[in-house]
Amino acid sequence: MRIRATLLESGDYMPLLKWLLFTVVTIFAFVLSWYYGLFQLLVDGDKSYIALFILVLYCATSLHCLTQVVSISREINNARRIRELLARGTNGYKLSGDDVLLGDGSLILPGKAADHIRSLVIKARQSPGNPRLDQTLLLRNLADMLRTPLQFGIFMGDTVLKLGLLGTIVGFILMLLPIATIDMSNQVTLKDSMRVMSDGMAVAMYTTLAGLVASILIRVQYYVLDDASKHLFSLTTNMTEVFVVSALEADSHGKP
């Protein structure tokens, strides 16, 4: 109960709460589809099993998004704590291995924000004569690291969509196959051909539906992650410009 209260009280975990809310609504819609037989209709109608494969990819992608949302929420939480620590004032920075310490020995919480600060300290120490500390390239590197998980989401969203289109082509091929051998004078052959054409149309429609729905749901999940990444980047940029860069520029050697 204490953990849940902490999560609800902290705005830093809002991306995780958004993802959970969206996932609960998605699961509820899936349960309704199962209850009313729509999901079973999809399984029975798709003879190519492409729709089921799309469902498996969607579940795997959702788990990946969950891990990234939890990670970015923790990073935002760490960045806020670091900002509060720096706002109290500091008389310099020290490096101890991969850790960054303030002048009074306080440890800056490890994470992407701490790594960025560490890079700034190293850069300031390696260019003591430069009165201006430019962190543009370091910020670009941070943005690229935050953007990497989003690229996977974009790729998977396009993949499931293209799998749906592939199922459409397969369905139309199955639907058109009996036309060459259809015999209008034979009622039995005609019924069999119509059944095969109907199955092909079902494959085309159900796989297209599965691909479109999965692509939309994946994009919504990674939109939450993208918004959280932008918030972390903005928080880190503001924090370092206000508290870190100004202090390092005041001491060209980056030492207390």
C-alpha cells in the first residue's frame, strides 16, 4: 500500500500510470471481444494465422514498452531529486569512478542525468582555458539515447501494419485461386469454390483489421514513452544549464 501511495503521489511516475491506464482499457476491450465471440471469430476466420502472429508481436512489444516506461519514470524521479539537491547549493563536483559527488561528498543519484553531469565535469576539466562550456553535442547524445527505444516502437508499429497488408494479399490470392477451375454447371464444385473464396476474403479482412488495430495501439503506447522522454530531456537540460554549467564556467577547472 505504501508503494502504491508513493507512485500515486509522485508525478514522476505519471508515464507509468498512463501506460497502465491505457493497458487496462485495452485488456477490457479484449475481454469484451472474447466474451462476445469476436476474438474466436477472428481465430476461426484467419486460416493463415497471421492475425495470431500479430497478437504475439503486440504482446511482446507491449512488454518492451512497459520496461522502458518504468525505466524512464525512474530516470525522471532521479533527475528531480538531483535538481532538488543542486538547488540547495554546491561548491563543486568530484568524480569517483562512475559516480559524481558534490563538494560536500553528497552522491548524485546514478542515471542518465548523472551521466550527463559527469560528462560535463570531464569536459570542463579537459578544457580549463575555455570560458564557455557548450553542452550542445552532449545534449544531442542524450537525445539519441532517449530516442533509441522509440525507434523500436516505430519499427514494430510498421511491422504489424505491413503484416496485416501481407495477410490482405494472401487472402485475395486464396480468394482468386478457385476462379480458374470453377465449373458453373457443377453445383458441388461451385459451392466448394464459393466457400474457398469466402475463406480467402475472411483472411484478407481479419488480418488487415488485426494489423491496423495493433499498429494504432503500439503507437499510442510509445507516444506515452516519447512524451516521458521529452520531459526527461527538458528537465535535464534546464537543470544542467541553471546549476551545473554555470558552476563549471565559474570555475574553469571544474574543481571546488
